[in-house]
Amino acid sequence: MKKKLDENRPIFQQIKEWVEEDILEDELAEGDMIPSTNELAKFYGINPATARKGIQALVDDELIYKQRGIGMFVAEGAKKKLMNRRKEEFYDEYVRPLVKEARRIGMEPDELAELLNKGVERE
């Protein structure tokens, strides 16, 4: 999980995103224990309160849960929840602008679908 800190972005947000990425990439599975806030703080040389803020954001999103006295674990359905959220973000960030531009230049839906299929085949 060792990642490099980006000094231009909030550290707690980076902690949250790293755990999310580990869940999406199956490095952390449902039920797996995640590092404690103290472990994260020591590992990255950050304030434990900062690590706690990142972890709390994951708890608030119901991606992880705390078992008092034991630790924090990846919640059931966390990966599916993350994937659904990412799909919505993908739609908003990429698909909507793509469709808008396609309409602006008079591209028909079947032309757009053909271009997408060609792009997928090339990658």
C-alpha cells in the first residue's frame, strides 16, 4: 500500500483514495483488515488525526467498518459500491461531454457507437 504523498492535495483524501484503489484492485477483499490509523500515520510520517480523517471518510461511505478493540475491515459489497460510484463518475466526466460533442458535430448514435467499438478493439 506504500504510495507517494502528493503535497498539493489533502493527505486524508489520498489515504481514502489509496484504500479505495486497493479494494478495486482486489488487494483488499471484503472482510480483510486494513491498516490502523496509527500504522498509516507511522508509515507515511503523518499526524494520526489526518489518517483517522481519511479512514473516517471510508466509514462514512460504508466501505469499511470498525470492530471496537479489533480493527477496521473492508465492508461487504464495498467493491461493488465503489464500481457503481466510479461508473456514475465516468458517465458524468466522459460520456456526457462525449455525447454533447457528438451532437454538436452532427454525429449519429450509430457512428458514435462504431467509434467506441473501434477504440475498444484497438486498446
